[in-house]
Amino acid sequence: MPNPNLIPPIAKAINKGELPLGVFNSPELFELEKEHLFAKSWNFLAHESEIPNAGDYVQRYIADDSFIVTRDKQDAIHVVLNACRHRGRKVCSVEKGNARNFSCPYHGWVYDLDGALIDIPYEDEGYGKDAIDHADWGLMAAPKMGIWRGMIFANLDPNAEPLDDYLGDAKWYMDFYTNKSEAGLEVYGVPQRWVVDADWKLAADNFVGDGYHTFITHASTIQAGMLPAQSGDFLLDGVQVALEHFGIGFARQDPLFNSLAYPPPMMEAMRQRFNPEQVSLMDNGVSLPTHANLFPNLSFLNAPGAYTAMAPPAPYMTFRIWRPLAAGKTEIWSWCMVEKDAPEEFKQASYKAYLISFGTSGTLEQDDAENWSQISLPAKGTMASKLSLNYSMGNGLLEPMDDWPGPGNAYPLDFTEFAQRAFWKKWITTLEGK
Amino acid sequence: MPVTDSLFREIEAFIYHEAELLDNHQHNEWLDLWDEQASYRMPVRVTHTKRQKDQEFQEKFGHFDETKEMLGMRVKRLSTSTAWAEEPQSRTRHFVSNLRINALDNGQYELKTNLMLYRNRLDDAGHDLLSAERHDVIHQVNGEWRFLKRTIYMDQATLGTLNLSIFL
């Protein structure tokens, strides 16, 4: 049994602007997280564009639980547990496809696209006629599911607040990523998947509010030209916003970063779609937002990437899930997202910029994951696990901006750690069941 | 079309030479083996049912989808002192085998090779093992062999390595 007394000392530490290193490789905390955090949070699974046609499905995970996300013949989307009700075998063994129904290879129970039980072989002989009420034995639906801007989420807690309420004020910021064009986003290709010896929380902690690391972690990528910034501290005097469950960073000073290099017609379309307060940010020297994380483990990044001297840098966008596999072990799912109605040449350019920057071979991603593994592996040491990490950046130095038009507390630097401290406070209250 | 024994040996020596350059981290010399118009791709593989197996490799979406210029940017990054994913460098060994050669009638040759790539880092006693089939197209420029095209078909859908800071 995990020890619930683990949490109060961590809560005490973060209130002082500190954190014990051991949180990044603790099997006990991992068990608590599975039970009390991932089972009670809104988890991103898929984007609608991944299953455009009736019968399309993808297999997705919440920690160890496998789900099938399907589109039925009435165009409704379902999230069902990928486990036969007879012996629990996965009824879907593949990552993606199109099916009329799901048939269990063990004893042949058949389920409809919405999870309803259609057939039990030899039912009358084995169970007796009408002895089993099929309505009671369909694939289990995720207790809650929700879709926002084509993003499909599920929550394993039947008492969870609706997705829309959970997103709350974060939607004001997620608009920048999801509402740039009339047609919205689509997944370009499929998610890339790979496994790293790093704790999921390090990745979330980085994306939620680490504007600080770029000048050193990503120095080589700036030097070699893929990251078009005049210097590595392009987020220094940007803006960081901390909400309880969401953190986001805007770059400011670097002309190469401003507007993230979208072509003028796309910029114009954004201006039409964003509200006046959102547009006002774009007119005040702030870039479109770059990094963000929605608690617990859905991260966003929108940034420019250079892949050729023959064309200007292209903006790319990625959604990513840090799927926890074990303490200090994460499967990364990285989606390349692009505006569905963008010109094909823009999509191509955005894809290339993504590829050289993020994902399995992305040059920024490579150095991030190297850092996170070099934290997670040693974090289990007897002495190291108790090491107090400094999480105090910005404490006593910065006050929230009073002229910021968006929700949450905004700070006039992205070299600060307000959003990270908010992440940890949310992590603590979630594990405490508050 | 099949090739003569002596040509087979020559091409075989070329691909062994390439593997040696990679394992020795001689990235600039490796880059010189690529034609200016070269493409270097690793399509993402997705597990599908046997019936839908034709959709297994993503035509339009890769782990790599490089021009020579992009390869050059990656090589340039590796030459800096702050490419942390390769500082210190991965220890790799490219085991290349099962060479098959098909001569085309335009002076180009299609190669298929099997690749077993061993990768070890830092003081870890373990390793990553990446297995793939590579489809190459090569030709000669001024008497030197050059790669025009490489497509890497990985034997994994979820990659079991920290990153692709190495070339396959």
C-alpha cells in the first residue's frame, strides 16, 4: 500500500519554493498517481481528425488502462475500455484501423462500435436462453468523456466535473493553439511514440513553465540554425501565466519569434477569430504563446522551426502526452498538429519544421529528454531522493501584471517558476483528494 | 537486374564504409556520401490488422523526412559542444547484412539491407537494439558512390530508444 504520509512534506517544501528530488523516481508516488491522479483527471486521448470515418478507431491509454476510441455509424464518438467482459482479453490489438465491430479472439464475444455486446457464441447452449442481459455486459465506457475543439478526453472518475468546466479559464489560452482557423486543427500523420527513462512530471514541469532552460539546453539548436532566435534567452522577458491547472509562456523580445512566422493570410484569419483581448496581446509585442501544459500531462508547443535556407522558418505545433509507465519511465506521444484548411505547402513546411525540432528525431526534444533522464535516473538515490531542489524563481521578485487582459496571474518574465509551483500545488491537492 | 560479383563487392564495401563512418562519429565525411538531391526517410510505423497492413507505414509522416540540407543541419548541431543528447556520444555499432542489389537501367542501383543497430550510452550496462530494413538508391558521381535515397523501415511501432540523435 502506498503511504499517504508521503505528500505533506512535499506540500510543505513547495510552499517554501523547494521540492525533494525523489518525486521524480518514486514507485510509491507512482502508485498514488495512478490511483488518485490519472484516474481522477481529464486525460487527452485523441483528436477527432484521427478517426474521420464511421468505424474508424484508435487504441489509446490512460496510464496502464487501454481504451478504444471509436466513431460509430451515427458519427458519435465513444471511449470504451479495451477489455472483453468474459475473460478481459484486449478486443483490439492494433493501434489504429477501421472495423464493423470488435470480436474477442479468445471466445468470440462480439461488441459494436459503441461497446454494446452483440453476440456471445453458443450463448443458449452455455448460459441458457435469455439468461444474460446483453445490456449489462458491453465494453465498459470510460465513466466520463468530453470533446473540446475536436480534442477527445476521458475521465475515470464518474463524479468528475464536466470537461468544459475543468478546462475553464485555460480555454482562453488554448484558443491560441486551437482556434487559428475556421476549419480548426487536424493531426498531420499519426502520433510518434517512444519510451524514455524519465519521469512524466519532468516533462510537464518543463512545458508548464520552463522558459529558463532554452539558452543552455537548446544552445546547439540555435547555433545550427533550426531554432530561429537571435539568442537562447528569447523567453526571458516574455510572459508566464499561471492558472491552477494550466501554465503557459509567451516569448516577447525576439523579432524572429514574434507571430511565430505564420504567413500573413493565416495571421489575418487569426485576428478575425480571436477576441479583442487576445488580439491586443498580438499587438503588444508578445508572440503567440509557445509552451503550455494542461494538468496533468497534456503539453502544447507552438514555435518556429527552420529546416532550409530556401524558405523562411515555419511555425509548427505539437500536442503531447507524457504517459506514465512507471516511476521514472514515460512513453511520449507526440502529435504534429496543423490547421486543416491551411495550404498544402504550409502543412509540408510546418511538418518539416516540427520534425527537425520535436518528436523522436527533433533536435530540441533530444536534449530535453536527455536532461530529464539524467534527473530521473539518479533521483532514486538514498541521499539524492532527499535533495532539496530550488523552486523559488520569481518569489518575492515579481507581482502579477495588473494590465494583462487574460485570466490567471501573468508575470512579466518567462524566466520564472510560478507556473511550475502551481503545477506542483495542483499535483499535491489532487493526490490529497482535494 | 542482378550485378556482377565484382560490382556486388564494390557496393558492399561502400555500405560497410558508410557504417564505419557513422560508428566513428565522422558525420561530415558521412554527409559527403549523400547526393545533393538525396532524401532520407523513416516512415512512422503503425500497428494495423493484417487486413489493413498496407497502411502500416505512413507515406507522408516520418521519424525522419530529410533533405540533404536538413541532414547537414543535424550534423552541424552534432559538431557543437552543446548537443547534450550526444555529449558524451552514443556508442553505436551498425551491423549491416543481407545485401540485395537490383541494377536499374538508368545507372542507379536499388539496395536492400538489414540493419541491427546497437546503441549504448554513458555507464549503463544495458543497450538499445534497433532493427530495420533499409531501402537505398545509389549512383555514381565522378566515379564515387553516392546515396540518392534511403528509406528506413523500423521493426518497431513504439521506438525503444531515448531519441534519434543517431543516424541509421
